Amino acid sequence: MIKQMADYLLDFVDRYGYLYCERCGCNGSDPDNPLDPPHHIIYRSEARKHKNLHNKKNLILLCRNCHNWFHAKKNRRTYLVIERGLQKLFPNLPI
């Protein structure tokens, strides 16, 4: 796991006390729906080697179901892009 992703998890636990899906709130205890590693909101394939790719604002902790939900349609992340100010970190990407 990339250092920034590990730091994201440590900061998450420091802030909230435990890990949970930032979309649905589950804690990943269901073996059929575990928590996935931190997910990039702006995908690696869209911004390969971009200096802000691993910025904490561009990471989100999701369970497997929500991770799949996000990947089903890119427009589902629009509110996160706006909420986290990612258009400022990735100004040249069509978001």
C-alpha cells in the first residue's frame, strides 16, 4: 500500500476511532462486503503520475459494495469532487 494511503487510514482512525465506509457507514465486518483499501476519487487511470493523485482529499474509504457502486458510473463522484475541492487539485481534468 502506498504510504499516503496508509497515512489516510491512520488519520481516519485518529479522527473517528475506527474504520468505516464513508458512503454507507458499514464497518466491513461482513465477510461478503469488507472494507477495501482507500479508493481514489480521481482514478489513477485518469491522472497517472499526477502530483495530487494520492492527496488525502482524493482518497475515500469504501466497502466493496460502495466501491463497485462508484465505479459503475463516473458521475456518481461529482459531489465528492465539489465537496473536497478536487477541481482545484486537478484543474486540467474534465470532472
